[in-house]
Amino acid sequence: MPLIDDAKAMSDELSTLRRKLHAVPEVGLDLPVTQKILLDELADLGLEVSTGKDLTSITAVLRGGKHTDNSPVVLLRADMDALPVVEQSGESFAPAADSPHHQAMHACGHDMHMAGLIGAIRLLVQRRDELPGDVVFMLQPGEEGMDGARYMIDEGVLDAAGRRVDAAYGLHVFSGYFEKGTIAARPGALMAASAGLKVVVHGRGGHGSAPHMSADPVPAAAEMVTALQTAVTRQFNVFDPVVVTVGTFHAGTRRNIIPDDAEFEATIRAFSPEAMQKAGEVTTTVCKEIAAAHGLTADVTFTGEYPLTANNADEFEFVADTARDLLGDKRFLQMADPITGSEDFSRVLDEVPGCYFFVGAGRDPLAKAGSNHSPIAAFDDSLLPDCSALLAELAIRRLNRA
């Protein structure tokens, strides 16, 4: 039976697994319930399974029936963690209000990723005897800002088969943005590098009725927020863009009290190391100099996070050709532009050639769909067999190509 048909035959099982995972979302690097579910799924498949030391990761190795010490090795990855979001999707399998998991949600579709990879593993196990090499399966916590990929790389996931993997692939579903069923990617830059900016403006508190007798940090901090946007439009090349978004702003306790301090935090995205380095310099200067102009001081902390997610050009073409062959020409979209989200699979692609790609998998029409990370984000289980089949087919073809 063709691989895609085998995948479709597992549709109900994959949907059940995905919904089981969706009901128990966990946040961060420590995901014991999720890990236990996945370990149970892997238990009888004849894999070499190990778990992480500093996080509840799972690494599993499938030895191909025709492998040798010099055989090629391919890595397939799925992330495992959820977000601190209370679900409002209306799905019947969402965490119940009295569940200990109620304050979290798989709002970014990682439950789809896990179920899709489990399906791919089953398809590859069925074809174990034909494989001329090994496949490493990377089940990773802490993608949502915790840099879980770095932990797994440090713990040896890229060398789990006994030699460095030759190529790595991963996918990410979208509840909006792409039409359902679309497989999308591009060569080179796919997702932005990210950094964090934290600013604490120090003033001198006092009574709100007499600001001249205090040193008010609030207007200075507010001026910094708007000045950062001006800096982006006036100090950076529009063809090497930078995005600065202030997501938190905190100051004061009552309307008639001038606080001692005001603070805010921002996320910064860029598509080149040069732009990101300049962003650190510019944002720091803007905030410190505005503080000085108001007779205040500011502590500014710029922290690099994830690097640019960049697809190897040859591996992109390989993924595009495989997706077209497996699912049809009309299902694949070569993106004109990258997106400004960030992803720690970039750590893997910094180490080995590979390709990361997107799957349109929203439950609702694009006009009504909630975006990833939204409490109303909802995904369609019917795309799981396609995800499983594509991941498995990539591994098979790449092993045979090497």
C-alpha cells in the first residue's frame, strides 16, 4: 500500500492521540504528562529511546534494516510545549475548567506536531527493513521562548545515532495565514532572529499634583516606546527590516502617585546578524539618551534569543519536490517573503543542512480563523495523515539519496 494510504488508514488513531495531548497542555521545559503519553506511544516500536537530563525531552533512534556504520542519518523534529493561554476555541476536547491544565493551551499546534511525528514514526517502522540508514526523532519541550532545542543539542540529539545527522526536517502548522492543506516554505531566510529588550527607568517618586518636585519616569518611558518606532523607520534599511514591539509596560500603583520607576519589555526581530547587532546598539542608545534628557537614568538589557531560521537551498528544493510528488503540485507554495516569527529549530539548522516548512491546518476559514497563540486558534485533525506521510517520505527519500 502506498505510504500516503497507510497514513490515511491511521487517521482516527492520530486524531485520538492529538486530542489526548490537546487536553493536557503543559508549559516550558518540564512536561511530564506529555512525555509519558509519548513514551507509551513509542514503547513497542523497537526504537532506541532516551530522555533528557535538563528537560523532559525524548530522543528516539530507528535503525534501518540496511544501515551500516557509515549510513546516512536523518532527523525529524516535533515540539511538545503549550502556551499559558486559557482556551476559548470551543473544542470539546479542550482542557476542562476544573482540569489542572486549564490555564494552558496548545494554541500553537504543537499537539498536531507530536501526533504527526508519531504517525511518521509508525510509517517508518513499517518500512524499517527497507531503510538504508537511521532516523533520529527529536521530541522537544520548551520551544516557546525556553530554547529547548539548544538544551537537546547540548545533550547530543544531533549525534544520537552514533554520527552527526546529515539532514534535519520539521514542520509547523498554522491555524490562519495559509489556506488549509497548503505546504509552504522558501529557501534561505524563513523566520526572523529574535531578541529581548528590557528597560527600567529610574526616577524619584512623589505626589501627582506636584510633578516638578519629583523626577517622573513615566513620560520618559512612554517617550522611549514611541522613539523606538521612529528609530526603526529612520535608522534601518527597509530591505533589511527590523521589528520592535513593546509588549509590557508597568509603572505606579495609584493615579495620584508618581512612581520611582517605570519599566517595559519589547521583542525585537531581524533577518540578518548585522541588523540585529545594530538593533541592540540603537535601542540601548535611544533609551539611555532619552532618560538623560529627562534628568533620569535607565538600565537597558538587550538579550539575544533565537538566530535566524534559514533553509538550506538544496534541502528546500528537495522538500518542495517531495511535497509536490506526494500531495500534488497545487498543494505546495513557495513563499515570497519570510515571516517575523522566530523558532528554535534555527539552532538545528545552524548545525546541519535541512528545511523547516509550514502546513496550513486551520479548522476555520481564513477570514474567521484565530492566529497561532490566540485563545481561539483551532486546528483540523484531517491534516495529520498528510503531515505524517510527508515527514516519513522525506526521511525515506533522503536516506536513499545520500
